[in-house]
Amino acid sequence: YFLAFIDNNPIGYLRMMEEESEVPVINEHKSLSINRLYVLKEYHSQKVGAALMEFALDFAAKNNYNIIWLGVWEHNERAKSFYYKFGFKDTGFSHPFPIGNTPQTDIWLMRFI
């Protein structure tokens, strides 16, 4: 976990880990998963998410990862646009991610480092 602060107040966080993926190409390389990247709503559009993503990409490069990947809700256009700006590509794979009894689907995005 990595936290973002403004004036000693936590305003966002990043969680990364090594784990298996449902996407074969990801498992063929040393890969790092972004499990969470959140910023409090009142800090959206203030480059906090971008700073966390830059940190993640730098961390992956410095630690010799070949791929960084994540899952994102298929209808979260804001998040998908954010990830695409950082060079992530849709793998064509998805997985169910139900919230309670409501079916949801996440898509897998990845980027080579």
C-alpha cells in the first residue's frame, strides 16, 4: 500500500501486488497488479491519481517487472480513459465482479513496462 497525502491528510492510495491473472500473456512475464487506485472525490482532477500511477509505473520499472495490469469496471469510462492515457490496453479478457446480487463485469487492462 502507498498513500497520497496533502497537508498530512490521506487523500488517496495505491495497492499493488504480484498475483496470477486470467490473461495468459500476463502470466508469461514478471507482472505486477494494481489492485486499487483510489482518490477521494474532492481531489479528482488535481493530478493525485496521475502521481500515484506514475509512482506505480516507476516502481514496476525499478523492480524489473515486464507488465503492469489491472481490472476496471466495464462501464467506468472515466477510469478507463485515465488508464488508456497511461498506455494501458484492453486485453480482450473480462471477469464477473458481482456487487451483492448485481452482476458487474471487469475488463483486464495491461501495459508493458
